Amino acid sequence: MQDELNEFERNKVWALVPRPKGKLVIGTKWVFRNKTDSECIVTRNKARLVTKGYSQKESIDYDETIASVVRLEAIKFFLASVAHMKFKVFQMDVKRAFLNGELDAEFYV
């Protein structure tokens, strides 16, 4: 949990502010998960702070979703281009990639 909170602070993606009047505040919850190996032995415990998206209200913010993730079509296009140009592809995992997305609105959680 502390690792997750440290990443929020390191990336400067949040600030503690007084609760604003007239603004929707989205609740959060911690999600815990055990990562296991092929023999079902727990190798790592993970904790993620997630928003309670189900608290959205229809006709107010029901049709708005925020997810800074890549689309499958973009991956297919990228791999087709790489194969055509005979480039090498290397894979890496970016922890907390959603923290790098640019938003043009304010959200209160």
C-alpha cells in the first residue's frame, strides 16, 4: 500500500484539498491480490487503490470513463508495421501507466 501511495506522490498526481461544494467526489477502495507462480505458491502480494466507478450517476457522469490504456487496434497496427519493416520489438511493463495520462478535467476522490 505504501508503495502505491509513494508513486502517487512521486508523480505529483494528487493534492490534498478541502472537499469542494457542488462537486462529485468519487470514493476509493483498496484491492488486494496475491500473485502466484505456476505451482500456486504465493510469490507477491499486491495492493491497488481504485476508484468506485459504480458510484457514477446516470445523466450526470454515467457516460464518462477515464482509462489511460492502449487500444487493441493500436497494438495490432504497431506489430504489423514492425513486422513489415523487420524491426526488433522489446517488451516492458510500466507500473502505474495510468499516472502518466494527461487529463483536461478535475476529479475529486
